[in-house]
Amino acid sequence: MNRFLAIALKELRQLRRDRLTLAMMAMLPVVQLLLFGYAINSDVRHVPTVVWDQDHSAASREIVQTLEATGFYDIEGRVFGYPEIERGMRSGRARVALVVPPGYEASLAAQRPSTLQLVVDGTDPQIVASALNTVSSLVALRSAAIADARLGSAPPIRLEPTIWYNPDQRTAVFIVPGLIGVILTMTMVMLTAMAIVRERERGTLEALIVSPVRSIELMLGKILPYVAIGYVQVTLILGVGRVVFDVPFVGSVGLLYLLTFLFIAANLALGLVFSTLARTQQQAMQMSFFFLLPNILLSGFAFPFEGMPEAAQWLAQALPLTHFLRIVRGVALKGSTLSDLMPELYWLGGILCVFVGLASLRFRKKLG
Amino acid sequence: MSAEVVIEAQHLARHFGDLVAVRDVSLSVRRGEIFGVLGPNGAGKSTTIRMLCGILDPTSGGARVVGFDVRQQPEEVKRRIGYVTQRFSLYEDLTVRENMEFFAGIYGVPRRERRARIEGRLERAGLMPRQKQLAANLSGGWQRRLALACSTIHEPPLLFLDEPTAGVDPVSRREFWDQIHRISSEGTTVLVTTHYMDEAERCHRLAFIFKGEVLDVGSPSEIVARRALRIAELHVPAESRRAAELLRERSEVDEVAPFGAVLRVATLGGGDPVALCREVLAGAGIALERAEEARPTVEDAFVSMVRSEGAS
């Protein structure tokens, strides 16, 4: 017990003198938070749009105005013909073009169906989806209104979508809790791996190995200070997320902190495994980044888990971040309770056991 | 000196893949001795120490250290030894005192005694005024003293020092060796590796290691005597290079080495070296200003031994 405290104290003292690392650990969450919160936004707005109006009528002007009023389309100007639309798309002046056919108003008046064309630049699927969505509902509404006026009755079926938990569909609400997991994965794995490899590089590990310190005392003493740092980061992100981005927290903070322990521990154990493989701090850092990438891509942080092929989903299940994201989003945004999160708890516990097992297998107090 | 054996190593060997670091080392170190392990770089000194400390398993052979088998009970061994590694292995980003506190902690020095023990060690090593300095800012000599103080904080009966004075200035080396003798006089057994010959002469007993094997073990004077070397120091005012070449051709001459204006001639076989040199140089018509016999040193014995091993 004493020995393990001696190591933890030593680690804290070294950390206190390592101003750069300390600053990094505080700045990393804040900078990432601001970047993801402000810069990364999947709410598509202000898409440059051109109009080829072949009808020049009141009805055609009206439809263009409704389009512009959504805030989704910025009307950049009028064009005349497909070649001009294509030039606009290639140069990036336009991503969407609306083509109103000649005789549009006349068809409406004659109660004949009329077809509007929407040309969309498909290079970014997210823009295609949003553009089609917005304009379809717009046209559906217009059609319904016209039909209503003619028939004098309400349409038979109506859909009333109700969005729970993040009703305004703000990206920050989705991203900020997830960022806790990403930042913990990044810093926890890297810090532990580097803390041990640093001792090997500087030759102090030999002094530790030759001392009566047991492996478990060494491992615990090494990682305990980083657990504390992990909690500081969690608090920092939640606090800044709340103040700057108005991210709600509806569940139990205590529950989140409790479950976070499993996640931090799993990452620290993985850091220990890496430290036994890496010879230099640089290698340790590379391994940590190599591990981070699939975490960001597969865990559901950036792309929906449900959209991945089955094999990728299985791989993602083995990543602690996948389960932690469900926990943190569940607790923070939906108010999930412990019993709601039992499956994630089992997964995290299982992963933790595997990592700890690997670490203690690899982490031997021997040289050579 | 009691006859109690603190280290008993039998046919230790360690291979790293195809590389044989230690071929066959058997040693017996008695309690209270300063036991020197002497050998050129790469002879297997550090590997031997690591095996004796229980942090590296021997490929074959075995050793009992402070009464425990290094293979079976390495943790028992570790509790009872101090070890100063070849590289400076303290935390440069901790202060002198923090380093001491850390080692007191991991060696389980009881909390009540800790403060007094640390202050005693600081006092003795002369580190008291520097206790708040970062270890990185100490000079090489002071770093070594700190390493020694840290590795003896738990009062181990056996202390391993692996080239403790490599790269340290001569004055600091002297002071360091005074400390080693003090520790030894308090009953601690010390095993020290070195390739400084003046340090070798300060050990009670020595083992010569070369290419992973022990060439000879004994007190410095025994080792020198066994080699049966005689030394002549010649002052040759002119043509000293030709003189050296002529002397080297003689089978009795083991080595000729220039030391400034002096030629140091080592002979084997016990004949009078001065008479031999006079005869050779007179025959070649080379003037000899002065010639006298000198006492052979450990260095002479060592060089001679390594040479004959290398030739065979």
C-alpha cells in the first residue's frame, strides 16, 4: 500500500513539473470542444442555389420565394439553360438548381399536374439528403394546399413528427457528450503508455524493476493520477459544454461519473499494454493514435453505428468508446438509469477484464 | 572478515539469441567484502549483475544471493539488495529530497523512520544544502552520490554498483570510493564493476571477466603475483620507437608501452627485465639513459591476461 502511494506521489510530482503536458491535458478538451461545437455542424444551411425560370409567372416567383424563405437555399441568381447550370456546379457557384418548366402557371390553373425539376450536386451525400428532404416537404405542402383549395376538404392522412431529447436537432448536443469519450480515449491511452515507456527510455525502469515493488503496485501507482486527470477532463467538458453550447444534462451526474470509471480504467489498461510493446515514447504515441482512429470512425461518434456493415459493427462492439458513447449520451441527454444501461455495462466490464488480463500478462518485472 | 558467503554464482550463462553475453561465470563473494568485477566493455559485467539481482533470468546455471535463489525467489533477493545502474537511473525531474523520499517509499522504509533516515543520508552524502535542487541540475559526481544514497536507503546487506563512476572526474571518483569504503566498513557487502584500474586496486578481491568468462579471481596482489610479470621502466632519449620494436621481438617481452618519455616493458618468465633490456638495447647501439625495475600493477596483469586470451 505504501509503495503504491509512493509511486502515485512521485508521478504527481513529475506531472506538476511537466507544465506542457499539464497544459495540453487542460487545453485539449477545451480546444476540441470549441472546434467540434462551432466548426463541425451537420445542420446544412445556406446552400448556393440557382434558378432557371422558364415560366416567368407569379406562380413560379412564389415557389422560388418559398424556397428561399426556408433558409436552406441561398438564391445566387438566375440562369438560362443546362450548360449554365453545369458551369455553376463545376465552379461551385451552385450546388442546387431549380428548373421551372414553361407553362407552369398555366398547368396549375388548368388543374393539370406540373413537374418541377431539382438538380443537385451529389458529391456530398449529406447535402443531397437535406436538399431533397426540404424541397419534397415544401412541394408536398404546396400541393396539399392547392388540392385543399380545390376540394374544400382536409387531406385524409397527416403525419406529425415529434422529436424527443434533442428537439432542435442541434449538433452540439449530440457531439459534446461524445467528445468526453473521444478525449478520454486519446489522453488516457497515450499518457499511461508514455509514462511507462519514458521510464524505460530514461533507464529508471530498471531501478523500479530491481526494487521490491510488485507489478500491481507499479501499475496502480502509475495510473491512479491519470484517473484523476480523466475526471478533471470530464468535468471540464461537461461544464464548458453547458455554459458555451447550452448542452443539457438530464440524467444523474453521479451515475455518469461512476460508469466513467470503467471506461477510464479500460483505456488505462490498454495504455499499459501499449507500454509493454513500445520501445520509445514516439512509438507509444503512434500506437495511441493508431488506436484512436477506428474509435472515432466506428464508435458512432461521427457516423451512425446503425449505418455500418455488420462486420464493422462487431469490431465496434470491441471498442470501449462505442459503449461509453451510449452511456454518456443516454445519461446526459435521455436521463437513462443504471438498469437501462446494463448491456453497455457488461460490455465495458468484459473489455476491461480482457485489457487488464493482457496488461498483467505482458507487464512482467523482468528484463530481456 | 567472516567467511559467510553472500553471493554464490555457479556457471551463470546468458544468451540473447545468438549472442552470448555471459558464457560461464562462477563467483563467491564473502560478507563485508568490496568485490570488484573487472573487464573490458562488453565482457558481460552488467549482464552478470542483472542476473544476480534477479531481474534477468540466466539461460543456464544459477546463483544464490543473500541466501535466496535468484531464479526462484527474485523478490526476496530484491528486498535485500541495493543496485546502482550504469546509467543515472534517478528521476531528473524530481528534487534530491523527492528522489530519496520515493526510494524510501518503494523500499518500504517505515514511515516513522523515514524522515530521520533520509536526513541522515543527505547529511552523510553532503547533499543537505542541495536537497531542493532538481536531480537534473546536479553535476555527474553529485548525481552518483545521490544514486548511492538512494540505493542504500533501506540499509541493504548487499550493494551492487555497475560502473558507478563512469564519466566522473577523478576527485569525485576518490570521494565516491571513500563512501564505498565507509559503507563496506559498516558491514555491507559491495559488488562493483569497473574498468578503471586504480579503482580495481581498492577492492578487497577482484574477478577478471573477459568474453563472458572469469579469467582469474583473487586479491589484487594475488592476481598480479600469479601473472608473474616483471616490469622495467626505461628512459631512452633517442630512437625510442626502434627500441620498442626490438624489445617486442623478444619472446620474454609481453608488452612494451610508451608513457611519455618512459618505455614500460613487461616481461613474463621471471628473468630480470632490466638486464634483458640493457642487453637488447646495447646490442642495437641504442643509448639507455636510465633503467629501473617497477612494481607490476593490476592494469599490467589485466592487459597481459586479455592479450594472451585474445591471442589464443
